[in-house]
Amino acid sequence: MKNIFSLNTISKKLLFILMSVALVSTVSVTLVFSAYELTSAKREQVQSLQSLSEMLSPNVTAAVLFDDQDTIKELIKPVLLRADILSVSVTNIENQVLVQLFAKNISPDNLNNNTDLTNISTPLSLDNQGYGYLTIIANDSYINDRIAFYIKFLLFLLLSTFAVSLFLSLLLQRKFLSPILYLAETAEKITTSHDYSLRAKQHSKDEIGQLTTCFNSMLDTIEQRESVLESQVKSRTEELENANIQLHEFAYQDGLTNLPNRRYFYKKLQSLLDIDDMHFALIFIDLDGFKEINDTLGHDHGDLLLHQVAKRLRNCVRGNDTVARLGGDEFTLIIEGINDVERASEIAQKVKQSLMQCITINGAQVYVTGSIGLTFYPADGRSVEDLVRHADQAMYLSKSKGRNRYEFFSYIIEEQAIEKRKIIEEIRVALREDQFVLYYQPIFDLDGINVSKAEALIRWQHPQHGLIGPNEFIPIAEQNGLIEDIGNWVRDQAINDAAQWYYMSGQILQVNVNSSPMQFDRAGQWVDDWILACNKQGLPRDTMVIEVTENTLMDPDSPIQQQMHRLKQHGIHIAIDDFGVGYSSLAYLQRLDIDILKIDRSFIQHMETNESSIALVRAIITMASHLKVKVVAEGVETKGQHQILQQLSCDYLQGYLFAKPMTAKDFTQTYIKPLTAQAVL
């Protein structure tokens, strides 16, 4: 509509311009001609008066010669009949007026007051002798008449021009502007309605008609393109909607189990916390034995197992409850509307029983259980971080208590977790500030007198709590990735002490060092570090003994077993600690290259009162003797135990009966004899 208004305005302006041009042109031409006519009229008046004066001058000259005033009057009186002549006078040579006639209604005063007069003076002469002057005075009436005539003519011309220009403008508007305005109006309708099926009618076959044809052709093209564009937009919109759905699924759905993922779980948890008077139970589930299934059957079976576990968990809760997978083998349940232990226990028990059922995957039957931790909102926390942390702590409590069980969060767990974190940080400080020390417990020959070995035992000289045993910090170090640093420190310190004793005494005293399975790495760097440290100190090949539990060597084909063989090749002996309480068998021992078996103290303690214990110890010693493996009896505390072990021909003895663990300094003073002293003996 705005465009139409603009075109109307343009047409009106164009009409005005055309008329203005016509009028200005007419006025300009008229003014030019009027000026020309005015000048011409003035010139013609002067010429006619001069001609008239020249015609009268001969006769008037003759009348003057004869001083015939009546004849002069008769001669000049007809001249006054002209409308523009005011007076005619004849003067002699002395400038005396002989005759002067005035036109009607003209007095000498009027003649003197009028300044716009034409004065024609003609000399009266005969034979070159002057006799006076004939003077004719005329006004501008003749010119005024001519001006009046041209004014009338100008007005007539202006009116005629205005009429003709108006007619031509209207004709131009009807002929050219109206079709253009019609096209503009049609375009405006199409723009407003977005209906590109509308067409403009062709009213003529001239250029405007051709413009209309082009306009309609343009509309055909636009309509086709709009149809194609609309189809493309619809298709792209559908694609974007599908992409948004997929993105939402990728963002909030676990691709393996089709459960909500970690992102959705945290968002859902926060949304529940934002609801007034909301209460719910949060359950954390960590699968027991999932790693073994992955390692033995492969990750494909593990993925299928997780998918089956997800189905079982969904069947254990209501439709409005949330089941999510956080990652790996960790799942969570959000049970809305529950805040009592009894109802939560029923759900946890149902989950536990469901997970215990056999799962068949590609023909293989597998079993998993779950360690379950429960917490309540708002009783156990009012933030997402607190609830998640407390549920996780409860889950780890159930795992530490044997797995395949559920535990509720309590603030005692929180205190223990805080204490644990504190110990972890203090262990890091202890490593930096060298707070760990090695104690050594002598290992005696069968007579209980000579010391040929010693076991290195780590202690923590805590600045506030004093001396702390390994059972209080080694498990925590193993769980939090600190055991490698501690193991490296123990290795270096034990090798340094063994080297000092060797160079001091000139004799080899084997030093046993306990090693955690978590220190072993598949690349064999741990073994390389042991070999490099021993070679650096120049120790004999059999000075160091590494103690491992029998479960560590359960699989002879494992990387750990392969690394043990590398140690043996470099002269470092291997001992199995706490033998008899693990899961190894005699078949494993037959294939292992072991140097020492250390019988667990639980068998030694009951030998004086239990014949079965004696039989077991005898069997171990006999078996080891046939395998050419030395035996160390741990925990010997009474003389009766010593006598029985002597009867059974045990190789070495270790226990409080002979010596308790002591510092390296005390061990050196008590059991290491310098070379000089030996020379004196």
C-alpha cells in the first residue's frame, strides 16, 4: 500500500511538473514577446511622429515665412486628432511660440506635471535657412493600448496552455501512469497476501502491455521458486527436528543401555531439589565382578550384560522413577516419594535379588551382583553434590563389607571418608617430608641363633600420632594410587641398607621386601627399576628377595608371572608370603620358579594344640623340600612352636620369640659384624 501511495504521489508530482513547465514556458515566451512589442511600439510611435512632423514641416515653414498663424493652426489642428498627441507648437528662430495647440482636456499644467512624454522637435528650414521648430508632444497611450492588448493575449494564452497541459497530463496519466499504478497495486496485494498465483491483466499491447507480460512472467518464476523453497524449507525443518531429537538423545541418553545418562541424571536430580516438600531415595549400584566378565568373555559380552542389567533395573521400579547409567558399570535409581528405610530396603533387596539371577549372553551363563548404597533427600543432604557423594560412600561401604549387599548412608561414613581423605593427604606429605622409615625383623636359621635374612617392614613416623603400622595406611595408599611412590621409596631404602650391610660385613644378608600387586605394570618398568637399582649399588645377584602373595601369582601366564621370571633371571629371589591362606594350588607351585615359601602365622599359632596344623605344616615343608624351595615359618612366638618346627626340619624361623622388628640402626648394631671385628675373631 505504501508503494501505491508513492506512485500516486509521483503521478501527481509529474502532472504538476508538466503543467508547471507548460505554464512557465508560456509565460516566458509571452514576456519576451511583450517586451519586444513594447519596445517596438515605442519605436513605431517615435517614427510615426517624426514622419508626421517631417510631412508638416514644409507647409508650416511657408506659413511661418508669411506669418500666417491661421494657416499654421489649420495645418497642425488635424494632428491633435491622434489619441497619443497632447500638444503641437510652432516656434520661431528666437524660440518664441507662434502657435501652440493642446488636445482636449489637456492644460499646460498637466503637460508640465507629466514626465512620461515623447517630445519630437523638427526644424523648419528652407534653402538651408532655419526659421523655427515644429514640436509635437505625445504620451504613452498608444503604448498602453498595445500593452493592454498583449495582456489580454497573455491571459488567453495562459488559459489555453493550462487547459492543453491539463488535458495532456490527464491523457498521459490515463495512458501510462494508470497501468503502472495498476501493476503497483497488484504487486502490493501479492506482497501482503503472499499469494503468488495472482496475475495482472494486460490492457494494451504497447510497452505497458509488455511490462505487464514481464510482470506476470516474473510472478510465474517466483511462484515456482517459492514452491520449491517451501518444499525445501519443509524438508529442512523435518531434518532439523529429527536432528534435535537425536541431539537430545545423544545429550541425555546412554547409547549402550538406552537409559538416561549422567547428564540427564544430574539435571533430573537438580529439578527435584527445586520442588518444595520433595523427598526421594537415591540408590547407587556398582556391579561386582563386571571387570572379570569383560576380561574373560570380552567387551561385547560386557556390553550385552549392561543392557540386560538395565532392563532388570527398570523392572524393579515404577514407571515414574528414574533409572540412569552414570558410566562403566555404575547405575543409579531415583525413587520419588520415599523417605523411609523400610520401603527403600524392599527396593534395594528387589534389585539385589534381580541382579543375582543368571544372565545368558550368547549361550554363556554369567552371574553378577551389585554393591548398593542408599541415601535420602532431604535427610542426608540438600545439594546434588552432597547426595551423590553420600550415596557413593554408602555404595563403597557395601563393597568393602563383602559386596552383594546394600548399605544406608550415615554420617559415620562421612566422618570415615573425611578421615580417609585426611590420611591420603598426610601420606603425600609424608612422602615429601621423608616421614617413612624401614624396620627390619631378623629371619633366623633353624637353630634360632644365626641371622641370614631380614624382612623390611615399613613404618610411618607420624609427627602427631607417632609410629603407625602399615595396615593403617597401605590399603588406603593402594586404593588411591599412592602405593607406587611408597613402593619405590621402600625399594630404594631397602637396597641402600642391604648395600651398606654388605660392604660393612663383606657377607650377603638377604633382605625381603613386600610388594603390592598394584605396583606391577604390563610394560615391565617396575622390574626394570628393580634391576637398575640393584646394579647401581653393585649388590650380589641374590641379595634382594621380593615377597608377593600367592594370589598374585595365581595365573602363570599373567604379565606379573612373566615379570617374576625376569627378576629371577637377574638374580632377584621370589618369596610367596602368607602361604596357605590364598587360592593357589600345588599345581601352580609346580610350574612356578619360587625360592621361598613363608607359612602363614595362622598355621603356626595352633601347632601346639592342633594336630591338623602340624600335619599341614609338615605337608608344606615336605612339598617345598621336594620342589627345592626354602620354607620360612612366620609368627613363631613360643618355644614349643620352635621345637616342633625343628622336628619338622623347617629352614628358617621368624617371630617375636627371637626378635621383634627394629630400626636399621639397631639391626646394624645387633646383627651386622664389621669386617674388622671378623678379622679379630
